[in-house]
Amino acid sequence: MKTNKVQISAAESQVMEALWRKAPLTPEEIIAATAKANDWGPGTVRTLITRLLRKGALAGARQEGGYFYRPLISRADYVQSESQTLLDRLFAGQVAPLVAHFVTRQKLTSADIRKLKKLIAELEE
């Protein structure tokens, strides 16, 4: 899968999520997986697929049983890229201020705190 950065809109990410869950999918299967939840018509989903093809995020191929699409970008690579963009843009690339921002503005459960402590302990080893 590709690792270079591809800008994916929020709407396009819904199509990608469907394909990350199960691929390959036909256009009709992508429409069934995304249209209703987002209040989109089939044309909207087809437009999003076309955009993702142009961006190099998807590949399409005719196979037995129809035309199928598959992602060219892994979800893990996409999440990493988006996370790094957020970190760079809002926190000058520093993780500690990002974590501080979330923990001071969100109520952490005792389970959350245990998980964070465990993660820090693992990182210190």
C-alpha cells in the first residue's frame, strides 16, 4: 500500500472506512455501506469514489462478478499521516502538549489513567 500523503476529505474518508473494513467492494456495496448513514445519494458516493481514484487512494479493476475497488492506502498509514498533521499544525510537532490538552479538557476514567500509566512505563523501558 502507498505510504505517501494523500489528502482525504471527511466525506471521502467514509468511503475509505468502508473499504478498510472489507475490500474489495463493488460500487453498489460501497453505496450500501455509506449512503444511508451520511444521507447521500448514489451519485454522491460515485463522485467520492472518482475523487479517491484520481488521488491515488483507490484502485479499481474488473473481476469476475463486476467492477471492484480496493484501497491503496492502509488505514494505519492514513491515521499516522493525519495524526502527524494535527500534531505539527496545532502543537508544533510536540506530543506532550497534545496529551496535556486532552487530559485537561476531558474527564479521564480510572481505566484511562491506568492505560496511560502502562503506556508510559512501557515507553520508559
